[in-house]
Amino acid sequence: MKLIGSYTSPYVRKISVILLEKGIAFELVSAAPWAGDELVAAVNPLGKVPALVNERGESFFDSPIIAQYLELTYPEPRLLPAQPLDALRVRQIEALADGVTDATMAIVRECRRSPDGQNEEVLLGQREKIRRGLDALERHARDRQCLNTPALTLADIAVACTLGAINYRRIMPNWCVDRPALVALVERLFSRASFARTTPPVAAALYTNEML
């Protein structure tokens, strides 16, 4: 099993954590889609990471699809509830977390522009998406129905990777203010071996191109 990408991508990190939690052996193949890496295009026509190549050479791309593939083919330990509607609710939180990540990376891309070329409306709009998304995630974490439950789920992993990306890119340093449930969640999850092993390299530049 090969995972194409880099831990600087929160989407790649999400899949890596799932693989580690399920005890699936894999090789991380470093690839940078922004640099026109031919390997990325070969496994994903959209030229984005993560992409997963299984033992049969079959490739899967887009992190929710990869997560679903792993859950179907390696069901233990279960990261989605057995009841379909409950599983859908967990996937909804995953989608919300991924949306916050999308907004985070949009800010990263905008900040790569020269200061006089940055669009303030874009930056403000994406920050507002992050704020609303984190407020909603805080409510879910506080309610402990589909997120922050005793059993680790896909929602927990997605949210922790999103918050890790916000910290890593220093997009919203004060995100933890008035969000104690999310703070407690990430403090608990970041102590797990799967998260410790997938921490992005500290030496990477703040606004590197290694994003999606």
C-alpha cells in the first residue's frame, strides 16, 4: 500500500492516521503536486494528493473516498458507526472539518501573493468560514454525540487534522479562545501515536506550496 503526498497536507495526514489506527502497513511516497510531479498525475488525473495505491495497483483519490475505501476493506477497528444514519452524521462532521481545512488552505494560497496583490475580501471571507465552522465543531464536540465520543471516529480524526493545519499554518492563532471542547479533543488526540508520527516537519516554511 502506497500513500502519495506529504504530511504538510492535512488531508494526507488524515489518511495516514487512519492507516496507522487500523494497523495497515503503508509507504508514504513524497510527492508535490504544485511542482507538476508526474507521479501525482499518474495516480490522480486531477493532480492532487492524497492518493492511495493498493496492492493490486488500483488508485483511490480524494480523502473522503480513501477513508471510505479503508473502512470498507479494513473494517477493524471501526471508525464509523454500524448504523447507516449515524455513520452519515459522522461523515457530515468530516465534511465540515474538511471545509474548514479548504478555507485554511485558501488563505495560505492568498498569502503567497505579494502584499499588494492579496484580496482582502477573500481573506475575510475565508476567515469567516473558519470561524463559523469551528463554532459548529465546538458545539458537536461539546454535545459528544458524533464527535468527541469515547470511541475514536473518522470525525475525530478529521477535526484534529484540521486544527493541526490551522496551528501549523498559523492562520488563526486564537482559534482556541472560547472553544474548550475542541481544545480538550485535540490535546487528547495529539497524544496518540498515530498523530505523533504524522506531525508535519517543523522546518517546512510557513507558506509552502505543499498544500492540496
